[in-house]
Amino acid sequence: MNRRVVITGMGVISPVGNDVNTYWNNLLDGVCGIDYIKSIPTDDLPVKIAGEVKDFNPADYEIETPFARKQDKFTIYAVAAAWQAVKQSGLDSNEGGNIDPFRFGVYVGSGIGGFQTMVRETEKILKDGPKWVSPLFIPTMISNIAAGNVAIRNNACGPCLPVVTACATSTHAIGEAFRAIKYGHADAIITGGAEAAILPLAIAGFANAKALSRAEDPKYASLPFNRNRGGFVMAEGAAMLVLEEYEHAKARGAEILGEISGYGNTCDAHHVTAPRPDGVTQSAAIKQALEEAGYTSDDLIYINAHGTGTALNDVSETAAFKLALGDAAYKAHISSTKGSTGHMLGAAGAIEAVASVLALKNGIVPPTINLDEIEPECDLNYTPNKPVKADLTLAVSDSLGFGGHNGCLVFRKYTE
């Protein structure tokens, strides 16, 4: 069995918009969602900037106040993005609906999970003792609970597989969902990632690992492929896609937004935080995905790069593109949207998959903002500062995670 898999719904909660249209338009307009952190005190922190979600109201996504009060923020973001995606898809697994609930799955991951809950309950036990720890601590903190809640709220009784591969989490979640549908294990899957880790402990940990930008100007801090880059900028949010088997979507008259046609998954087996510098293993994931997608030299490619703005990532990723594509790498349109959003960690792959689908659908390459001085070793077309119209046929979205996890998705412009 080898079935086509299409996208019939998408949802976004991000630093540059809490719905798909706002997010996309802000990417094209070069809006930067990074600012001084407002949700926590930063006086003692080495980094005081991040990409926070703004003007978020759970009620806008039919999330009840009692539910929102009990859940970690990463779960609330996941549920809100999934609500958007399922609503757009038109899927309904309730009695009399248009999909069998046992053929409807959820593959939603988080790199860290309920970090805010972990910190809050740890403070309780240290200050007041174990009897004050919430009985909801465990089912609020565990990283699979966003997937569980999305499944509960959508009556999705099919396969449910949360993925945890650091910053490659939601790329792998989408890829594994694609495989499950392609090989007949489900007819539709809600898939993506969510993260909410803008906390003093997380900032201190990433900063002391020399991973975060220490820039003082929030609008010139996330600098993918820029010679002035100094690390990534933490961000939060969620993004979800509804993947669906093509014939199932067609039979019910669903609007098809795009098609997912390839997935690659490799490991650097090199270092716990640093990417493999020669790009060999990263390029292997890209090659796997391109081969499955039926890539040919006639395709015009857009690559949404992982592009974190760290010294090691941007150079090794450039090397990986060249190894995977050869001379065609110089013809590809490439950008990193992390200049606008910051790095959403476990949600990064999903938010960038949404951008990739929209780039194909609209024939527009979103820019890499703040790219005023290109790193000499990054000598490809990184679409500096302004969007570019292009008759794209394929979009590649790749992600790299601590532990050496590499994931790559390939989307093809939808045609019947």
C-alpha cells in the first residue's frame, strides 16, 4: 500500500500571529516577533529577549476556562492550534461524522513538555513540602499530554504517537504521521508540536550552554546565515497540520492545501549539542526525503532551513544542502523564518512546515529577515529581507535537534 497524503487543515499560535493568515502575512512583511520578555522577571537573567506569544485568549479557540486553568501552557497552545487545523479541515469523528474515529490519529510532540508545571511544583515541594504538590502535576507535566488532550477533544481514537527529538520533534511527528497514513494505518492525523519554555531555568540553561544570542536589540538578535549571528533566540507557540489520505479527502470534498510526499530521518551520532560539521548525516535525511518525493532536476525547490543563527548550525546546514543537491543547491530558494519567529524548539518544525506549504501554495518565498551581512561560508540564496515570487514545485523543511536528530519533510505543490 502506497497512498497519497495531503494537507487539509493548518493552525498556528506563534510570536507573529495566532492564526495562519496573520502568521503568513507577517512573515512576508518581515515582522519580527522577538521582544523584551514580559511574562517573567529578567533582572538576573543573562538573556532578556524571546519570541513570546502575544494577545492569546484561550476562549477564542473554544477552550474552557477551567481546562485552561489546569493545563500547562504548551498543552493550551497545542489544543488551540489543533482546533484551528481541524476546523479548517472539516473533519468530524463524532457519530454521523465523516471519519471513523479509529482511523483518526494524533501525532503531536513537544521537545520539553510541561516545563512551567515542573518549575512551579518543584518550588512548592522545596518551600512547603510534598503534600502541597498538585495531584495534577504528572498528567499536566508529561510531554505526551498535549497529544492526549488533542485526541480527547477531537474523539481521535486511532494511532496516537507523541515524538520527542528536541528541536526536530514536530518535523519527526509530521513525518511519522505521513508514513502512518501512506501505509494504511490511519486515514487522517492531527500532527505538529507545541512548546512553552520561556522560564528563568530554561533561559539560564540554554544561555550557560552558549546557545542563546546575547544581543540587546531584540529586533536584531535572531540572525540566521548572518556573519554577526551569536546564537538562537528562544520562542514559544504551537503549529498543527491535518494530514489526510488523498482519496478520503477528495471523497468528502475537502479543500486540499498541499501534498506531503517525502520524509527523511537520520542521526549525526556525533555530539549531544553540536551538529556534525561536514553535513553528511544531515544531507542524508534530505536525500531520503527528496528521493521519496520523486525529486527531479526539473523541480524548483524552496528550502525552509533550520537556520538557527548559531555559529555551527548555519555553516553545517549549508554544507548539507550542497551535499544533498549538488550544483542545484545554488538554484534553490532558501530562507530561515526563525529571524521572524525565533526558535520555537519542539514546535519549530511544524511552524516551518506551515510556511513551506504556504510558500508552495502561493508561489512566494518568505524572506530571511535581518540578513544584512551574509556569512561567507553560507554562499547560497538565502532570500535576504524581501519575499520573492517563484513558481515553486517542491518545498523542503529540515530540522536538527540536540542529540544529533535530523528530520526532513518534502511537500509538493498539489495537483490532482
